[in-house]
Amino acid sequence: MRNLAKFDLTLSIFLAFFAVIGIFASYNIGLGNFEQIGPGLFPFLACITVLFTSAGLIISSFRSLRKIINSESQNQKNQPVIWRRPIIILISLAVWPILVNLIGYIISSFIVCFGITKAIGYQGLLKPLVFCLFISLGIWLIFGIMFDVDLPPGFSF
């Protein structure tokens, strides 16, 4: 676990470094003005997004590395089985195409999203239900309504 946290930290720093390079390069290409958008505006905004995201990942990696070091110093007897979460997630993703054809996109995506959120450790019932509802309806609105992708209809959609 410590090696994985170190890898996350290294990757986050690497992404931040390249985001800074991309910011300067896209600024040099030209951002444009209010009348004419320059060719560097989109890469500039994308690199700023990557920079802020990687900064958050760096902070998160430091926190998780500190937690790992603290937990390794304590001798824990009841360690969870590590392989259960990836197996549950893989089974959920493998069952999803079958469920889509049987009960439709929205309901199957909701069920699979709920299974994955519980597998990765979301506590309680209300937060994962609301999260999965927004995810499945949001993706349906984006792809089914806005982009007019022909999604499997299911029971009533």
C-alpha cells in the first residue's frame, strides 16, 4: 500500500509539472481576445484544470501516505480481504451489459453504480443512492437527450 501511495504522489507531481509546461506553451500560442478566441485557449483551460486536479491529488496522496504510515505502525489484527473490492467491481461491470439489455440503461446503470459505490466503501444508504441516481440520470440526459444516442429503453424509458 505504501508503494501505491508513493506512486500516486509521483504521478500527481508528474501531471502538475506537465500541466505547468502546457500552460506556458498554450499561453505562447495565444489565448485570443473577446472577439476572436485564440488556438491556445482550450489547451490553456485544460492544463489549468489538470493543474488544480493534480494539486488536489498531491494533497490527497500526502494524506493517504500519512495514514498508511500510521496504520503500519499500529498492529492491526482484523485486516479486510483486499481482493474482494476489485472482484465485486469487475463482476458489476461484467453484469452491466446483460442488465442493460434486460431492464434498460437507467435502471441497470443505477444498480451497477450502487454496487460499485458500496464496494469502494461508501457508508450508509442515502448518500450512495442519491449519488447513483444523479450519475445514472445525468449520463442519460447527456447522452440520451442532448447527444441523442440510442440507449436501450428498458421498462419505461
